[in-house]
Amino acid sequence: TISELGVDQIIVDEAQEFRKLSFATNMSTLKGVDPNGSQRAWDLYVKSRFIETKNPGRALVLASGTPITNTLGEMFSVQRYLGHEALLQRGLHEFDAWASTFGDVSTELELQPNGKYKPVTRFATFVNVPELIAMFRTFADVVMPEDLRRYVKVPAISTGKRQILTAKPTAAFKRYQVLLDERIKAIEMRDRPPEPGDDILLSVITDGRHAAIDLRLVDPDNDNEPENKLNLLVSNAHRIW
């Protein structure tokens, strides 16, 4: 066991791989709140809490270039890993208390995979940011891009800024969006939890993203469309080359 091995510290690189730490909440229906965690993250959390009893303040070291990648709730997970005592002292160790203190809910129209807009309420922005940063900086050593420039030479963009190329949707892509719309409706009408093999919204989103790049990624029999995103990328890269 970990106690018999005598481990007194865990050092984790690419710590974003352990960001999905489960928690209890009454906000699970909100976008941007994902209480379902991974076994890998929970395993690290339990072990680090045990080592904390043996080596207080030095049990866990996390290194990551992207500590927050998908949801604002990941900040809560980072604080549970490294600032657990501070959360306890402030009564913020439960997610709902933390979210009501540092998060704000907003409703906005968002583009769906089927090409339609839908009002979505999500846990979207931080509030009381100075206080949150103060708590975060008690355990975080943050390196900003400006700091990296002291050690790494970042090449300038030849055009001065990003060049955005827009690919207009083709008739075939619009027809495929209708299929995506039908899949979304079928998922929303399902009155039971998804089972292995069932269609899920994540699959619809993934297929929509692939189709937007090149329809052949979801339909190998589709014709080569000269003006799709992939061909625009290839043409531009070849021109620069």
C-alpha cells in the first residue's frame, strides 16, 4: 500500500489529465458544471489527502500548462487538490457554496451542431476574482507568456495578426446538419439514461465538427468539395510553401 511504501510526496506533470474530480452539487443541470469525475482523479485525490496527513503542505505538486480546460468547476478541483484547508476555513469546501461565491450564471444563444441557435444557461464567468486569485496564488506558481519570453524567443507573425479564412457551408453540409438535428431531438426525447452503444450529444458534436472540416470524415462516399475548410487549409499552406 501507499503507506507501506513510505511515499511522502506525489509530483504530477500534465496535471490537467486529473482535472475531472467528482463533487456533489444541485447545479448538475447547468452547462459548465460537470460533477461526474474520473477514477484516475479520485485516486490521486485520495492518495494526496492521505499523504497530507503525513507531510502537511508538501503532499502534492501539480504541473500543467492548461490547469483549466473545459469548465470553471475545474478551478474548484484544483483548489481541492492544493488548497483544501483554505476552502474548509472559508466554508467553501462544497461546490455549491464555492460556485455561489465565485461563479455567475448567464443565459445566451449558442450555436448547436445542427446549425440552429438555442438559449443555454451555463456557469460561465468568475466573480469576486481578486479573492479567488488570492486563494489560488497561495499555492500556485504562475508563469505567464511574458515570463516565457525572457527564456524563449517567440517568432512574430509575418502578417502581423491571424488571417481568418471562412468556408461557406455547402448544400451537402446543410443536408447533414438536418441529420444532426434529428439525432439531437432523438437524444432529448429519450426518457432513460444512455446505455453503451446509444447515441449521445458528445458524438453529435464531434460528428458536426468533423463534417465542418470535410464531410468525407463522416461520409467517405461524399465528393471532394474544393471550398471546404480542409481544402482551404491545404491551398493556403501550399501557397505559403
